[in-house]
Amino acid sequence: MCGDYHSVWVSHTQFIFYTGLRCVDYLDLNDKNCYYGEFADPELYRGVVNKGYKSIDSRHTIHSSKRELDPRTGNGLKTVPDDEIASVRLGNWDINSQAESVKYDYHVDASTSAIFLLKYAVVLQNPSGHGKEQQPRFTLEVTQDGKKIDKYGCGEADFSAGFDTDDWNVYPNPDDPSTHTLWKDWTTVGINLAEFDGEDLEIQLTTYDCSQSGHYGYAYFTIGCSDGKLQGVSCGENPVNSFTAPDGFNYRWYLKDKPDETIGESQTLEVSPNDTLTYMCDVIQPTNAQCYYTLEASAIPRWPVSEASYSARTKDCSNIVDFTNDSYVMLVNQITGDTSVSSQQCESVLWDFGDGTTSTEWNPSHEYPAKGGSYKVTLQTGLANDLCLSTYEFTVELPELSTVIDTIDVYTCHEVPYKDANGNMHYFSEEFTDTVINPETGCRHITTTRLTMLDEMTGTHSDTVCTDDLPYVFNGKEYRETGIYTDTLTGRCDCDSIVTLDLLVNTSLDISFDTDITACADDGTIYIPFNLRSGIASNYSVTFAEEAARMMNVTDAAPVGEQMEIPIPDSLRPDIYTAQVVFDNADCGNVEQTVRFRIYYPDTIIIQRWNDVLGVRNSIYNGGYTFSAYQWYVNGQPLSGATGPNLYLPDGLDAEAQYTVMLTRSDDGRSVFTCPIQPGAFTTVENVPVVTFGNGSISVGSKSACTARLWSVSGVLIGTYTLEIGETAIPVPSVSGIYILELTTDDGLRHIHKIITGY
């Protein structure tokens, strides 16, 4: 309260609902599905007449209060059934022969909406003296494409006041005792529509006042659906105690092998847990006993068994796989252990296609990516709300599909037009594209054609070859000599071309020579002969790989006769060297070989003493080399134990053999042979006697001329004498003592002998 102003609480109720997964959104009343008119024509006008659920003028309205009671039934009727959120009221309590109608689209899915369920409550005045067709009434009609769904009236129901209303409630009219109100409490009616699986039907509900304009009729309703199957049918090892038939019907239970003996008429049939009998239930439409279907229930444990197959196809460049569900239900008798296949289907299906998508269809078709590949598919089937499950896995192999893009080159003669795959003619060189759909895969094949119109051609082709490359092939023909040749060619497009070949044949250089050369360091020049079989050996070059041998390089030297000459400098150390020898040939390519050079010590490094000794000169006389190891050879074979600078053979040297020595230098460790030496036969010198008296003489025998010098032990030259072949007498001093006789032959060999004179 504020001054003279007062505030009061005001409440407002707004009904909001979510349609969810209802098979029919019966609360959706709109100008497209609602009609109103008169008794003779309920569909005279299209539209919703709704002024609130309390208004007598409302003809299409929603009641959502769970506490609301209909006053025209003496508050005996709830306007909303206990298990629903709201109801639709069709019609009102006004008179004047009104009629109203509402239509709903109904898609039949046998797995979820095989049974159409109508919950209804009807309020009709029952005037006396009216025929059935004149009475207030409430009707239901199911049609397909505007026609009745069968000839038995299974899709129809008609509730007229005073007719088919024996079990209805009666409320007297306090204002007019001649009339009273009949009202039907909430009742469920089911209609089996399973045979229309996958099809679309239309549900129409209509209310009428009486035709004489003095009495009203209206109805409350809700709409639902079910799969029409038995509830309580278990699986596996779970015990079964009862079976419950679908809502909205009348029922007759009997044994499968005794169909004429009814054992129950209630919605639920109780059985014992160890029962193995098979029961049947006729599910009968309440409004028409001719309309019914039969369900089978067995207490024998049942198991789902998943099996599947598939077939792959291509469509519109996509991989399509059609899956077939071969699953079944297996029954296992717990008492006998016998198994059998039930006529029932598995109740739930779940496909996992292996690409992140799933389906609950029984036999689905699935589109896979065009890239193809391997996919692991899983089929899971279940019973009793998936209390029992079975899984089947398999692999689907699919090809890769894609648009094929090709480019082709086509040549045709200048006077011959080209006809493409579409029958179009082309007369000039151009590039064009055709697209063809592969009839097997549905994929596009895009071909770009590069068309070239060929003119008649003439031309000259010049070439130079070497004899090594013969024969020369030109246009399929072989040529071996220098010359000018003419040929006429017919191309693949029948275009003639005259071509001329100007061929020059050069002679290839064919030369050979030894590639392993041995020389002595004092040879001065290495001469390498070669064998020239063809070509001209105009010049050659020799390039050594080792720095120490670069001084022997030869550049563009002209051969002397049929041999190469390579100078050996005095400073070259004996060793093994490699060089590239190149003979120039500008026309057909050079000839190149790798040559190994073995440069040995000269044989003069070895000196012979007498007929049984060979020795290696020391550094003073051998060019300044100092050696750390020696190995003597005769005729290429090593002499055992001959590892010193001198070789002594007690039996004498073999004058017919060749002797070499492997010398290892001290400074670099390199081991190199000497050139071979063949020993000579040295002169034999004899002195007779070597003991004599003073003032006497000695007789010296020699096979060759030589010079004799007589020395005292103190180094004083006593005399010099010339010895001829044969024996020569040499005088000795008168002074007794020891003297040295030096004999030097013409070849430089010296012989020393000791002379003793007496008194």
C-alpha cells in the first residue's frame, strides 16, 4: 500500500509443451488441419475456432489442467487423462447443429507405430425421438489418399447418443427431464495399421450436434501409438511370469495347439516361470470384432542370433552398400535342451557402418565415401529391450572412385577431318574437352584432346656418327657409310613426308697398349708401344696422379712411330706410380686408360765380387739412399735367409740366372725392387807361392791381363807389375816381412793376397 494506491497478486497460467518423439503431434491445432461447419458439412470452413477452453464458443481447444472436471457430467469426467499432459476438445456445449473436425497425418512405422491409439472421452446429449443419424455423435476415420483403408470398417468408429453407448454414464438434465447427458469416461481404442508399414495415412476426428439444432455433442481425445507387440516376453535365462498384450483392444488367450479353448480375456496372462508352452493372443479391435490380429508368446528362453550379408554397387560416383539382415531368434528348451528357430524377429537392430554412422533400419542401404577402403561393420540385434544382445562383425572392402582426367594427343593429315566421341567434326588444330559418365561407376571421365592437323612435310636431317655407333638407324633403315640418303615416309595419318639424311661417318679410334709398365730408374726414357687398329693417333697426354712423378707428365705429344715416349728424370725416386694416358680423338671421343708404372732401382746399385758374392752399394755410391731391409730374389723367387745387403752363395752365382733385391728405404718405408742383374764369370788369379825367401820371386798365374801392385804392411808401394795371360814372376824384397799383393783386372775387380818372405 502506498498512499491511495493498492497492489494485488495476479497469476497467469501458460501451457507450454514439447512435441518430443510423438508419432502424432495431436496438440498442434492450426488453420490447415482444423475445420468447422454444420451437421450436414463439418468441413464447410477451414480454420481454428478457439476462444479459450472455458468458452462455449471454442470448437478446437486444448485442456491442460489435471484438476479440471467437466461440469456437464456432474463433475464426473476429468478433461485430461491421468497419464497424459493435455487433451484436445473437439466441439462445445452450444447447439444449433454445429459440427467440427480435425485431421492428422500419420506415418506408419511397423517397428514403432504399427498400432494407432486413440484415448477419448465423449459427452453427448441424448434427445428422445431422434434416429441414429440425427443424434449427436463422435466419429473416427482412417483413410489413405481419401479412401477407406479396408472394406471391413477397421479404420472407422461412430459413437451416437443412445446407440453403442450401453456402458456409458448418464447425467440427468435438471432443466429438461426429457433429455439427459451420456458421457463415456476415458477409453483407449487401438487400430492395427501394421500392414501399411512405410506408408502415410490420414486420421480424421469429427463431432456433431444433433441435426435438429437442439442438442450438443463434443469429445476429448489424445493420440498415441505403439509397436503392437507383447510385453513381458523375456529372453535368455531370465524367467517369464506374465505376458501383456498392447493397450486399446479386447483379448482372447489360448494355447497354440488348442485354438478353440479360451484360457483368458484380460490384457495380461499369468504363467509359471518354468512354463514351456506356446500361447496365442487374438488382439481384437473394440469397435469392430472382425478386426483383429494374433500374437504368439512362448515361455521358452529365446536368444537373438545376428547374421548379415551385403552387396556393393556404385551410383553417381559413390559407393553404395545394401545390407541384408539375416538375424533370427533361437529358442532353447531348458528341459530338453532342444533348439529351434522362432518365427519372431529380433526386436532391436543397430548397424555400425564403420565410418562413424549408424542405423536402426532392418535392411539399410548406406553410402560410403568415394575414397573407398576397408570398413569394419557391426550388426547388433536384441530382445526384451536389449536385455539379450547378439553381435556380428564383418569387413566391407570398397574401391576408390574418382573423376578420371586424361589428356590425349591426336594427329591427323591436313586434309582429313577428325571426328570426336560425340560425333562432332574438327577441321583445324585445336584443343577441346569431352565429359563422359562411366555407366558402371557413375564417375565422370573428362578427356582433353589436343588435335594437331599435320601438313605434308619435307626436310633434311644431318647427323654425324662414329664407326663404334654403326649401324645408324633412320626411319627403320640401317646406314653404315657417309652419304646423302632420301626416304619417303607415310605417317599414321596418311601424310607423306620426304626426308633427306645427310650422314657423316667418322672413324673411331681403336688403340691398345700395355697398362702395366716396368722400367729402371736409369733408363732415361720409357718407351710404350701401342697397337693402332683404326683411327688416327694424333697426340697423347700422360698425367701422373702422384706429386713425386708429375715431372714425367706429357702434354699433347706426338707419337714416334707406334710408341709413346715418357722421359725419366734423374731425380725420380724408384716407386710404383699411376697415370692417365689419353689419346685424343676430336671426332669420336678420346681413348683413356690408367697405366701403372713400376720404376725399379738400376742394376748398377748391385756390385758383383768374385763369382759368389753380390752386394748393394752404400749411400755414397747408390745415389744417396739408405735402406732398412733387404730381400734377395733369384728368377723372381725369394732366397730364404737372404735379407742382408750382401748375398753370398758358397756354391757360386748362377751365370744363367737373374738376381734382384727388394730394398726398403729408411726415410719413407717404401719397398721397391732393383732391376735384375745377371752375374758374369770373373777371371781366376793364382799366386805361387805366397811364402818365399828374400831376394827371391813369386810366380803369379792369371787367365787375363791385370796389374799387380806390391805393398808393404806400412802402405809403401814396393813396385807395379804387368801380368800377362799365364804365369808371371814377380820379384820380392830382400827384407824379410809381410807384404800385400794387389791384383786389379781390366774389369775393375781387385784381389788382395798376403806374401810372407823369410831369411
